[in-house]
Amino acid sequence: MSDISTKNAALETMAAEYNSATQWFVKLRRKRLPPLSIRLTETERAELKAAADGQSLNSYIKDQLFGASGKVALSSPSRPASPLSGS
């Protein structure tokens, strides 16, 4: 029975070390706002698609609202080197 409790204690220690080592990444993850949704009629959507001229509707609408600023939105935040990797 002591062998099992020793293994359990070792697993608990490893889990605690893992959790403390990964907390930096959890803090860096940003919370995203929920997506914006608008309802369009079929005609409105067709007109919008034609005006976008091959551009995605999302980028076309953003360009029309905010101008083409040249900024590229990243799909995920860049990740710094892990403190465990030695980098």
C-alpha cells in the first residue's frame, strides 16, 4: 500500500510542477470578443459579394468601415519561447 501512496504523491508533485510551469501561457492567452453577426437578405448578400470582387466578405466590410490600414490581424497571438525550452 505504501508503494501506491508514494506513486500518488509523485504524480501530484509532477502535476503541480506542470501547472506552475504552464501558468505563464494561460495568462498570455487573450480573451476574444464574440463575433459580430448581421442578417442580410439574399439580394444584399449578393450585392456585397459582387462589390467585394473576390475579397473575403469579412475583409471587404472591415476595409469599407475602417479603411485599408495595411494591418494584418493574426489568427492567434504569437507565443514567446517557453521558459522550459531553454530559449
